[in-house]
Amino acid sequence: MSRLLSTRVYGRGTVILTGALLVMLFLGISFFSAPRAFSQPTDGDAALLDGYRHVEVASVSDALEKLTGQRMYLSHRMRPIFTSKFAGFALTVKLKKEENHDPDALNGMLAAIDQGGPNSVYVMVVEDGNDIAGMGGLMGTAMAARNFSGAVIDGGVRDTAYLQKISFPVFALGTVPSTSVGHYRFAGTNIPVVCDGVHVEAGDMVVADSDGVVIVPRATAAEVLATAQEMDFKEHSMYAYIEKLKSIEEAVKKFGRL
């Protein structure tokens, strides 16, 4: 986009480029590809979302570790403000700690929400933010209005009563009444971040339920889902078997799942 802007301002190629754009628009061709986290899901994405919304997060975590050797779950500190389950694509945001009097210091944080769309999960990292609310009711209302799946805040959250009222799911490190205004500066969106110790790329799958939050790298999402579904099936089949035989040892021998 920067190349396009510089050509329009400084170069004689403006007419040619504008003409090319008009032709592409006429043919229905998009000149810019939107980030995955901002776009409507493809058929493949829709199938992934549906699958991840029904599988248990514990099985996703186990599947990831089995297939990749990675532990991609957030710590026990990351807790929901109410019982919830969701899945979606990561829209990452980072705030840098910086005392300031700049009224525009956090504008990018808000712009990221307004650029997001259905199935986005707002993954925010607040530097040293255990006692800083990274979001509250206003931001949650905007995310809910844009059909975000949920939010994961490596920092605090506030206005939890209102967020519960509108049923917008948020996982955070704690509930605090503080503000980031005047204390933080926006440091980027849709960039790689480390959220509660786990690497997250924009567009990665974020899966959450009562057991916690797991990040699934986009490239392995389909394979991980298939393995997690198989694990779920085995585990759910074991309950009745254990009750019948009154033996967990026999069930584990038969199904190979623990």
C-alpha cells in the first residue's frame, strides 16, 4: 500500500496504476488481500471453526503436543470472566508500557477492533499488565457488535458485569479497575506476540473453554483438529466402559487414552 501511495503522489504512473485498479475492480478482482483474521471464512475455514467449537480444548492441547511436541496452552492464570467456549482466528494487538499525555497513544488499539470481523479473537498483550485493564465494556461492546468470537487479554479486564450482561467472552489474567490511558502506547496489530508465554501469529486458531486457552498454529490446524476429534471420541466412549467395568485400567488398555 505504501508503494501505491507514493506512486500516486510522486509518479507519472498514477494514470496507469489507477487504470489498472479500475480494470481490476470492474472484473471483481481484489487488489489487496485482507489478513485472514479480518476476512470472512472460506469453506475450509468454516469447517475448521465448526470443528474447533465442538472439540474439547484439553484434547486440542494433547493433540498439539502429540503431533508437534509443542505446549501451546496458556497458563492457569488465564481465566474466563464467565464460563464460555469459543474458537476463532487471532487478531493480535500489543501495548507498550509508556507514561504519556498523548491523546492518540491508543488509537491503533481501537482501529484494530474496527477492522476486525466475524470469527476474530482479540489477542492483546499488555506489557507488565497484570494490574492494568487492557479492555472493558466499551471495547467488548464493539467486538460483540462486529461478531468477534471472544477476547484473550494478557493483562487485566474491567467492566466485567457489563461484559457478562452482553455475554461477550473474555479470558484475562484478572479483574482490575485500572486504565491503560496515559500509561501505555499502541505498539502494533496483527504482529507476532507472546501471550502468557505462548507465541501467537495473526490468523492462528484460538480455542477456549472452561479448561483454558490453546493456540493452534494455522498451518497445523486441520491435522490437530482431526487428532483432537479422535481423542475426544475415545475419551467419551470410555466413560460408560469405566462405569460398567468399574476399572479405569481396563478402559485405558482398550482405548489407549488417558
